[in-house]
Amino acid sequence: MKKFTKFAFLYLGLFLAFALVLSCIQLYVNANAMFGSKSSDANYWITMSKAITPDNIGRKELIGFNREQIDSISKWEEVKDVYPVVSNDFKVSADGGDFIPFYTDMYLEAVDDAAIDIEDLSEFKVENNTIPIVISREYLNLYNYGFALNQGLPQITEDFAKKIEVNINLRLKDKNLRYKGKLIGLSDRIHSVLVPKHFLDSINATQDFSRDHKDIFTRVLVKVNDASDQGLIEKMGEKGYESNQESLRSAKIKSKLFLVLNAIAFIGAFIFLLCLFIIINFIKMEFLEKQEEVSIKYSLGYSPRKLVSSISRHFSINVGIVMLLCLIAVSVGQYYLGTAEITQGLLSPYIWLYMWALVLIVPLIVFLIVNLLIYRWLIRSWRF
């Protein structure tokens, strides 16, 4: 009974260790799915602008970024790349024609295609007098959950929005142009109304205003290593640059979350090593209790290595069973988390596929370590 109690506490400790480590691995995968991968190759995006003060209000040359400032930002060690955001230097309006009775003044912006988070940009070019448009997903949400509900208008899906065409009116210095505007995708990265950069540059080049403020960009999209980097935040503060505070706040939350997960995983790994130490001591006790039996078996031709391998294999199989039970428990938890309404479908209901390989890898590692250490102890301590 006493021996059973010891083994029960041993395997309970292993289950707790595996539960902590596996849960942290899965939570790490979930956090990457929701916030973006955090690694040496991770990309975080922030939209950078200058703080508005009484001195620069209405002065594009002061409130915007010139080429020298953009080159300076690109040299910051926290920055991977900088993409200037081009804005229209002419008046723009949109209307629904006879199909949708509405009219609104609007604005257009453009950025390099490499910075746009749309997988397929094959349609992102002006053809047949049609301007492809990418808008922020927040704009569609504002319409669906704010304006449409309050005004008694129908809500629209992304697929339906892509089928709607509106008139885009450009008021230039010497003529007016009329295009069809067609939505091709929604951006989670850039809060703007984006059109192809080549098209907007060509129209801006015809305006006197653009020559007065050549190469002045009101905003820049910056790809950084870590949006919560204090060095980056301090440099932005010194230069009077601002960014989306929600992006910075999310990055800080993500950084702290990963820190907590690393700490919990470390505790789990420590418990596992402690259990491994206990397993080794249990095996030693087994040999000490059966010293006479082991000596007889050796005299009958049994190899010490085979004796050690046999008992090590027994513990490794038990470790594999505990690992499998723990993976099943984590899978159940992940399924309920992934299907919960609070996650809004952002998480997979299944655990990371590669975690199942641990059922084979961990017992094999335990077998090799225990087998090696016990065999060395047996040869060194006993005389056969």
C-alpha cells in the first residue's frame, strides 16, 4: 500500500508537470493566433503620425514626414521597414448613383502592396475605369453595428460588399474624373481607404498642390520587431511621433502574457525533472530490494544492461500513458475554448498537431536518460 501511494504521487506529479508545460505550449499557440507570432521573425505593424500642436495645424510640411525623417526612422534598430502612406492632393467624393441614393465626401490613401494584409492583390489595379478599393474592417463594422442599426438600413456581409459598385468622383484642377469603385478586401492592419499606389501617384502628380509639398507623407506604416519595445516608445516620444495606443497596449499585454507563460512552463519543467529524479531513485530502490535476485539472474547469464532496460522500459511506458492522458485533457479544454463565443472563432478547437508527437518523444527521452544513469550506477556500485 505504501509503495502504491508513492507511485500514485509520482505519476500525479508527472501529470501536473505535463499539464503545465502542455497548457503553456497550447496557450502560446493560441496567443500567436490571436496577437501574431512573437519570434525573431515576427512582424508588428504600427501607424505612425506626428502629434498635432497649435504650431503645425493645417501645415502639411510640418505635420507630415519628409524623406529625411522617413530614412531616419528606417535606421532605428527596432524598425524593420517603413512604408510611407500617400494621401490624395485633390477632392474626392462618392455616390451610389441610382442604385443607392447617397453622397459623401471622402479621402483616398495608398501604400506599397507589400504592406497590405490582403493575400490576393491580383485585382488591385485600375482597369476598365474601375478603381479597386481596400478599406479597414472597422469601417464595415461601424456601418453594420452602428449606422445601419440606427438608421434602419440592412447590414451587409463582406462578400456582398464586394459586389457593390459606387461612383468615385475626382475633382482635379482642370477637369473632373468619374470612376467605378469596387471593394476587393478588408484590412485589419490599416485604417484607411486604400487604392493602388501607382494610380494615386499619377493623379497627384497633375496637381499644383503636390509640387508644393513634394514627398511629404502625413502618416507612415512601420513594421517593427516589437511594438512594446521601450526603446521604440521612447524614440517616438522624443520625436513627437504618435501611434495607435491600442496597438501598443495589445503588444504590452502580449509581452506580459508570454512572460507569464514562460514562467509557468519553467515551473512545469522543474516538476518534470524532479519526477525524473524520483523515478531514478525508485529504480535504484528496486535493485537494492532485489539485490540477491539480481545477482542470481546475473549468475544465470542475464545481462545487467538487459535488466536495467527492462525496468526502464516499464517506467517509460507509464510516462507515455500519463502524457497521453494529459494531452487528452488539454484537447478537451482547447475544444471548449475554441468553440466558445468569447473567442469569436479566432482559435482552433484542436490542439497544436505536433504536440501529439510528445507521446513518443518524451517516453523515449525518459527511457534513454534513466537507462543510461541507472546502468552507470549499477556497474559502478555493484560487483557482479
